[in-house]
Amino acid sequence: MITFEFKINKSFLNYPSHPITVPKMFNEWFLDEPLGARALISCPYGSMDCVVYPGEAGWGTYYQIRVTSRETFDPLSKFLLGQRVMVEIKRFPEITEIWLNPIYK
């Protein structure tokens, strides 16, 4: 399992894919992840289907979590700009599960 803190930004709120870029230090953790493998992202408001998508930038490979569900109810839209969440990613044989847990300070 890996965990990291993420601050809800405009891209997360404005795009239906709610992209979350995984910190580069976790790249090796995803090397065995099949491209487009099934994943589920959950938060206190509900769950949606997603994928962990690899990409290339000028500084190298990156991984991004992207929602693939196109449901009318979007639980991830309940987060607020600037809100901090703890992202927890755990891989199981059939699915990768991602949790977004609000950080209350």
C-alpha cells in the first residue's frame, strides 16, 4: 500500500476525470500494473470506477489516477478547492483500490 497527501486543485474539480498525479517517488510501485487495469476510487461520499494511467513528460514517466465512470452522481465533486486528502492505494489481484480520506486539521 502507498499513501500520500493531495491538495484538491482546479484540475481535480473542473475535469470529470478528477486527475490525481501520483508522486514520482512511487513510480516503481506501478511498474507491474497492467495498462488500464481496473481500479475503484472511494471517498466518504461514494465510489467511482477509475484507472491508473501512465504518461510521459519532459522529466520522465508519471502515473495519474483518472475516473472513467460517467455517472450522474459524482461523489468526488463534493470536495472543496484547497481541501487536503490522504490518498491510499492498495493493489489486490482483481482490482486496485484507492481511498481519498479528508484530512481534518
